[in-house]
Amino acid sequence: MQQILNYKYRLYPNKLYEQRLESNLEVCRFLYNHLIEEGYDNEYDMNLYITGLKDAYPELNNYHSKMLQMVSKHVSSIYKSL
């Protein structure tokens, strides 16, 4: 039987990376709250809504689309578990 090892890594970011991480968290919170507020029940509709939000909030274009899609995936899984 093969043994599986787990590792924990500790990050010590400098001020620039700390600001970037905080900015990413703020965008995720913003998007999460918008998706909950709109009440879409499937991930596809949420992703379409995100593209509309990118037009309304151009600063969302500065963030990777996969990060934004993962927020919709998380919200969708919450609705599925209810």
C-alpha cells in the first residue's frame, strides 16, 4: 500500500503581494454577494451573469476568469446542497 504525504506551506508575502491577495479576496466577496443576491440556481447562468458584470464593472477584467468562475462553482454547489 502506498503512503500519501501531506505538506503544509506557510506564506510570508511582502506588502505588494499582500495587497494583491486582499484585492482578490475583495473581488471574490463582491462576486459571491452578487451571485447570492441574484439567486441563479445553475453555474452556467452565473457565468453568463459574470460576463455582464464585467461590462458593468470593468475592473473585473483585471482578474483571471477562472478565479471568477470558481466563485460561481462554489455558489452553485451551495445551492445544490440545500
